[in-house]
Amino acid sequence: MTFRFAIAPIVAFGALVAVSASAQAQMPALNFDQAAYITCREAHAMNPEARKALAVFLAEHSARTRGVVIPDGDLGAHLAHLVRGGCTLSPDAYLFTVVDRAVLAELTKLPKRR
């Protein structure tokens, strides 16, 4: 009987940690310092809306830093495909690194920031 009571708090704590991690995986990071360290694998675990919001946030940050704008349309879609491919090849890479490299690869084709 004592053994059962000792295990119950551990099981409850494990369930709480799992629920907390699941809820955290569904929420996009609120600032760059948090968002920069999310891996592609962690982003993939998010719901699609949160994942898209995170990717757009990171792409806009990268574009601002490099003095360009991420356009809607074909070029923006091309960047998204580059990010998807990068994350497929390196799921443990930080999403920001993949996004920034995609922006860097297409830098000459992106419109300059005004």
C-alpha cells in the first residue's frame, strides 16, 4: 500500500508535465529570444496556425535584419518551400536558422525595405 501512495504523486507530476509541454507546444513563442531556440521538430508539433505564426514572425525578423521585405505571392511561397525542405533535412535545426538561411539564399531577389 505504501508503494502505491509513493507512485501516485510521481504519476500525477508526469501527467502535469506532459499537459504543460503539450500546451506549450501549441502556443507560439512571444518574443524573439524564445522563438529563436525552437527546433523544426518542436515547430512541427505545434498546431498549423501557431506554426505559421511562428515562421512568419521569424521570417519578418530575418528580413528586417537583412534590410529586405518578405513578399506575398510566388517568392514568399518559394521561401516557405525552402524552409520546409531545410526542416525536412534537419529536423533538429533551429527553425530560425533554417528561415534565415532561406532568406539569405534569396536575398538578391527580395525587395529592399523602404
